[in-house]
Amino acid sequence: MNAAGLDDLYREAILDHGRNPRCVGKLDDATHTGCDANRLCGDAVTIRLRIADGRIDAARFEGEGCAISQASASMLTEALVGMNLDDAHAHASSMRAALEGRQAPAGGSLAALLSGVRAFPERISCALLSVHALERALGAAP
Amino acid sequence: MNAAQTARTGFDVAAMRREFPILSREVYGKKLVYLDNAASAQKPRAVIDAMRQFLETDYANVHRGVHFLSSRATDHYEAAREAARRFLNAPAADNIILTHGGTEAFNLVASSFTSPMIAPGDEIVISEMEHHANIVPWHFLRERQGAVIRWARIGDDGVLDLDHLQSLIGPRTKLVAITHMSNVLGTITPARVIADMAHARGVPVLFDGCQAAVHARVDVQAIDADFYIFCGHKIYGPTGIGVLYAKPHFLSAMRPYQGGGEMIREVGFDAVTYGDAPHRFEAGTPPIMEAVGLAAAIRFLEGIDHAAVHAHEQALLAHATRRLRAANGIRIFGEAPGKGAIIAFDVKGVHPHDLATVIDREGVAIRAGHHCAHPLMKRLGVTATGRASFALYNTMEEVDVFVAALQRAREFFQ
């Protein structure tokens, strides 16, 4: 299945996270929650964070959708744990900038891993779904 | 398609394909396999040529100039109305309103016919398998006027539950609005039975014919439809034009839809009077070149053997259904007897969008998503499905390419 960029879109790590998403589930003592849904396909992601002393000490997501949206949510949520709020904000905005093509992703970054989506314009919104959910969660500061 | 298949269905698909220039193109270096016909069908040379020739020789605005070209363009435009009349077997061309698309036709009925008679608690009866175009205009009446939408159930096989439908039609029902063919399940509904049910309680009935118009023969008098809607681009014509048939006594009682030029009799400083139907409902410059394309599409369909096309499409559907059933982990939604040539499906463990992206790279175009039918998706318990929809130019080989691509995609994700 080497056709025309498919292997860039569906890299092994993405397929792996898509098949076996990490950090899935509820977070009963979440302090911050954000969700987003794609009106085109119905995919949905909810990200829940527990933030204590300005640091994310737990993160979970629940969602339904394609391999790209679910892998993106899984990898993003996994990466959040341990970040302070400034880092998390910066992480979200650099992912958004990379996925929207406004800046090159840093080598080895999550955005770089997902950058194969750039060749599939109709799928960029799939990768951005969890980014938007995260932005909403971070925006909902107590 | 090979000679044996032609012999079996009496239909020369290879010759038909030559009428559609786009079918010879490649995508990603692969032969195009276009199975998204329920979203929009491709255009035959006859439609493309008719529109180009009209623009090159006869184009002007309609119904207002006294000059030569305006008169020619008006003739073309009114000929399209007559073609639509013929296509639906409507009694008169004045029963035909040309709109800017199917969706506008639903909104026109909701705004001009249904809305004025809605008091809070009045009901619109639709089904669980409607397209959003036959749902959202009724939600407007719910939000703005307190109308109640009643949903006729479908069975797990996608068949409309007629007993349930009948039980919903009551003294508060102002309109029954049902699809003539589901854009997801392919179910063809018994229009005459539905019309009789509604009429028995004095309720008018509207049919969404956007899918049925290309797959079934439509005769609005035989089914006793009060309103019937279809659009140009799904019957091999252009986008930007739709057709609303309405019985004359409804048309003459309906208030205008949009205001503007062309739909008036006289406009004063503090009064306005309106023209007669159908012009009263066609404000502004209409879709003129689209009407020419619509007429050409109708002539194209009239020029081919409907029974042979139907047999061909049913053969494609049967072959695809058989192949998908034989494959592991593929679930088909909609198994109504006599359904039209649409297959909605899902593949275990693969989201429809991933599937569509992967097989697209093999040249296979299908739709993946909710198909503008959120309530139906909820009814089916899914957020999205894949959908392959067939047209008269598809071949058995294309079905095989599609199924093989699905199987490779499935392996890719496992």
C-alpha cells in the first residue's frame, strides 16, 4: 500500500495509536475539559486534564472517529502529562501551525509525525480535532 | 463490461461510457472508478454540449427582453420546464417550478406552503431515513412556530414501517414528507401507498425524489404526489437547478417565496401584486444555462432504454452486494427488497474516512460520512458509513476493483 503518500499519512506510529489508543477513558477528578466534533464526519474528541499547581498531572481522552483523529488524540494526550500550562499552550499552537502549514514542524515532534496529513487537505481537520479540544480545555481555566 | 454482460442486461455500457468524457481520466495514475453518483453524477457530452452551445449562440436573460436573444433564451428556459413536466408526467408545465437546487425546493414548500398553516403543536411527518434537506426546513418550523416533527420508523432492513407511518398521521398533521428513495439505504418507498394514507386524512404529501428520479420512473399523477422534488445534478445534469412539482390548487394558494424581479405583477410605492405560478416562485434571474443542461439531461435519459438501464444498475448492485457479503467483516446497511443501486457499508475495524482515503489512492471514489442523514446514522447506531452508489456507466469490473481495494485497505489497517 505504498500509493501516493499513504505511508506518510498512516505511519506505523499512527496506525499503532489508532489501533491501540493510549490514555483513553474518563478522568473523574478532571479540572479542565474540552471537546470538539467534526461536523463533516461526526468524529468527536473530548480531552480531560487534571491540573495541579500549574502542571498537567493527568490527561485522558474519549473519542470516536478515524485513525487520524484518534491517533492524534492519543499521542497528544500522552504527551501532555507533566507539561506546565505554558508548555501545553505552546504545544497546541505549534501543532496547529504545523498542521495548517504555517510553520515547519520540529524534527521528531508529534507535529512532524502527523505532517503526512498535509498531502491530504480533506484530512487535516481530523488531525486538528484533538488540538482544538485541547485548546478548549486549556481555555476553560478555573 | 464484456459482451456476455451486455447480452445479459441488453445494455452496452462501453458505448455509454464513451458519452461521459470524465470517465476516461485517471486519478493518481489509476483508472477512475467513480462510485459517488448519489452525491452527484457525472455529465454526458450531450449535457456539456447543450450548455456550451446555448452560451455560444443563444444566451441572454429571460422573460424581459424584447430582443432576439432574450426571446431565444426564454424559449430554451421554458422548454426546460416542459422537459421537467414530461419527465415527471405532470399535467401541465405550470405545475413545474424551477429552483436553484433540490434544497431550495424543500425550503420553498416549507416557507410558502407549510409555514402559514402551522400553529404550535401542528405536526410534520417525515421518516428516520430523510436527507437533511427534508429535515432542517421542518426544524425551522419547529423552532419558529412550535411545529412538531414526527418520525416514521424504519426496520433494520431499511424498509419504511408503513403501519407506524399511518399511526403518526393525525388531526394535527399538516404535511407528510417522505423520501422516494433513501440516499443511504437505497430503499424505494411505496409512494402511492403513502400518498393514499396521507390523503385519507386530508393531508398533503411531498416526496423527495432526488435519488429516485435517476433510478426509478417517476409519474407524479400515478403516485398522486402533491409535491415532488428532484435536482439536475443527480440525473446527469448540472448543479444549481432543481425542480418542484406541485398540484395547481396548492401552487395558486401558496404565498411567494423570495421577493424580487420576475415574480411580480405590479410594484408600487405602498403595494405589490404578484405574478401567477410558476413565475411567482422564481424571483430574480433564474438558472438559465442550468435549465438548458437539465433539459439536455432529461432528453439524454429519454433517449435510452430505461428498463435496460435499470437491469444494468440492479446487476451492479447484486454483484457488489454478493462480493461484499462474501468478504469478511463488511456490514451492509439497507437490504430493502427492490432497493436502488446504493450500498452503505462499514468495514470492521476501519473508519469509513480512512477507508475512503486509502481506496481513493487506487482511483476509487466513494462517499464516507453521515451522508447528510444524522438521524439515520443515530438510528443505525453509527457515526458514519461508507457508501458506494452506482450509475448507468459503472461496470462489473469497477465493482471488482472497488471490492479488492476495500480488502487491501482492511489488511492495511490490521
